Amino acid sequence: MHLLVAAHDFYPDPGSGGTGRYVHETARRLASRGHDVSVLTRRRGDVPRRETIAGVRVARYDLEIAERSAPEIARQLPSAVREVRDLLAALPDPDLLSLQGTVTDPLADLFVADDVPRSATFHSPWPTEYRVRAGHAADAALSAPRRRLNAALRERIERSVLADCQQVLALSEFMAGELRAVHGPVADAGIPDPAVVPGGVDADRYRPDAGVYDPMAADERANAPRLPDGIGADGGGTDDPGIDFLTVRRLSPRMGHGMLLEAFERVVAERPNSRLYIAGDGPLREELERTAARLGIADDVTFLGYVPDDDLPRAYATADCFVLPTRELEGFGLATLEALASGTPVVATPVGGTTEVLAGLSDDDRMPTEQVVESVTADALAQRMRAWAALAPAERAAAGRACREYARENYTWDATADALDGYYRELV
């Protein structure tokens, strides 16, 4: 079977995110199972237009979207359409089209023959993503009616593409529900009811013995424990080693970094030797640095900036606890699985697919306290972070072993690829 995947991005291209990682991990495993796999995606950075990665053909076209206005995007479309047409003409005719990229999907749908079966993997609703970021990006200067028009256009395009599919898959029950919420009763819209195929994690790569991430270790050595007054009644104080929290997120509004900083301020008030490491870059970095200074925790928070992918396993393994403070639209949360596989317990807001991932750990006796926060507030997040900070290192280590076992047993990329293989064979 020749499988053509239309993707938003593709790892290891610069700036690729969770969807790019998902496409990379599943495509290469499907190729290893004997399928002929091609990926069509946008070109990011100085990468070739055509190459083969891990047995997968990759074809890239030029279309800049980030921080571009609608007119700027529209001016690029004619050349992008011609480029996509030429790239597809050079690829073998597909037996199945997998649609996984909001911008690439309609272009691939346009040029691939109508009699080729289509399966969509619904990573996130395009109009909802636009509404979330519209007030914080290039479109912030647009009027409210213009923003509503842009969102409606995205909704119409996405619905049309989904209606062309014979099969729709989602990474979580939450995201399947988001599809229904945005596009209404799927039967009325001519969209197949979504089936759930969760993502996975490479537990051989993300592991507790991955090593120490030097920027975090050096930071630890440079910050000697302080000697505050009046601390110690609850186990904190001068002998308390504190706890190292890590979050790995793009610094954008829906990710919840501001709320995390407010929560961490409350943690430091009780356990002043604790530290927070924020990995990732984005438009909010300067604002978040000012927030940390205003809260009086600038010396307790380290902005690591962009952490190269090769270093991420060491960063997860170095941390005592991973925090996912998302405010909205967490479709699945690959970072959660990477932390769990690294033996690092997770504290997460009750948003999206993350709660589904963590639910399976709630009955494990080795988990000494809850991982999911009660509400999306700084107070609730601080309460859960304090609970993990109060644990003895041995308790956290036992919880970490439970986390890793759970990730390895329930969320492997091989299981995801096997499930996709089965669904795809139903159409071909």
C-alpha cells in the first residue's frame, strides 16, 4: 500500500511540534511494516524540498503561515498550489490519503483522485485554534467581525475536508468530542464518527537513566540553599532539599505559564529551595520573565529557552516532577507521556486528553497523591505541586517507577502504528 500523509509539519524539521512528531513516529513504523509511505508537508527552515527520512519520502512546499495576515497568506497560495501539484505528480499514486495537516489537507484533497480512500487524523480543530490565538498574534489588530469571518472560513474548509473522508481518527475522547462540538452532529455533516487511536512514546529514548541535563545541574550547583525564617513545621525548611519542577511547552497563551508562575510562588513560600525550569520559547518569554520578577521568584525560575530534541530526554530525567499547566485545548499531550516514560511524575491541569492519559495511574498504590489538578487555577495547581514537593524522595522514586511502567505498557508507538495499520486496511 502506498500511503500519502498530508501533514502540518514533520519532525525533525525546525519548529515542528507534537503533530510533526506523531507523523514522523507513525510514518516510519508503517514504512518498516512494508508500506510505501510519503509525507507532504510545509517547508520550515533550511531543509530540502525532497528527501527520504527513516524510509519515508518527504516532499515539502513553501507557504508561510505563522504571524502572517490573511492577505499575506493569500498572495502565496497560487505558487503553493502549483508546487503541491508538481510534488504530488512526482510521487507514486497513493492507495490511501491520510489527512493530518490543517493547511496541507485541502491542497492534498484537491489534487488526489476522488476514488482514493481518505482517512483523517483529527489533531485539533482549526477554527478553535485560530480563536485561541487570534488576540495574541498578527490578527490581533483585526476587528471582531473580521476574526469571526476568518474562524468561519477555517471551519468551513475543515468540515469540507472531513466530509470527503471515509474514516476519521482522533488521539483522545476529548478531541473526538471537540470535533463533534465544532462541526455538530457528524452524521448531519457527512463526517464519519471518529474512532480513538492514542499517541505513543519511545520508552527506549525517554528513560530515567537518560543522563543529566547540564544546564539544570549547573543551575542547581550555582544556587545554594537559603535559610528562611519560620519554615519547617510541615517538613520544609533549612534541611529541605526542595524539588525541581520542569515544564516543556511553547511560550504561548493557552499553555498556562503565567498561572504556573503564580502557583510556583506559593510553593516557594513553603519550600524555598524548590526550582522551576521552563523549557521552550515563544512570544510570551519577555512577559513571563517580567512576571517572575514581579512575583519575586526570578531567582527560583530558570528559562531554559529552546531545548534541542536530543537533550529533552536528559531534561525530563533530571527533573523531580513535570508540570503541564495547559489552560485549554490539550488534544493529547505527548509531553506527558515523555515525562512518564522518563520516570518523572506529572502534575497536570484537568484539560483535554491529558486526563485520559493519567486516569490509568489513579489506582496504582505507588502513586502517593493525585496528579490531576482540581481546577484550572493557580491555587489548585499550587496545592497539587505542594503535595508532590512534600513527598520523601523515596516516595517520588516509587511513583516514577510506576509512571514508567504504565507508559511502557499502555502507550507505545508500535501499538499506535499497529492500530493505524488495521484501520487503514479497512479502506484499501
